[in-house]
Amino acid sequence: MSSMIMNKRDTQTLLKNIRNAGYEVTKKVSNLPTTYEVNLDGKNIFRAMIGHRGYLITYAEGFITPRE
């Protein structure tokens, strides 16, 4: 898994693109920060967790290509 920090607008665009690609994005709300997750065959391949200055994004290698 790799990780990066993204701002809210870019994260929302990324989530929209993931949904448009046919993946199911689930939103988990609890006492902890809200997270958005994508699971494939029972394995987590993407997670976006709300933080103080944006979203902490973790993803499986090759699932997304971060901008340089």
C-alpha cells in the first residue's frame, strides 16, 4: 500500500472517477474520522480518511496513478 495527502476537491474528483470506473465506494461513519473505502475480493485496495488538512489516501500499488 502507498499513501499520500490530497485536498478535498481532488479527493472528491478521484472518488467520482473511481465510481465511474465501476467500483463500489463505501462510506464509513463512526466515532473515528469518516472514511471512504474500495474493497475488491475482500481486500482493501483504496481508503480516503478525512484529516485536518485534507484526506489521507492509501491505495494498492497500481490502483491509481498520483500526479507528480
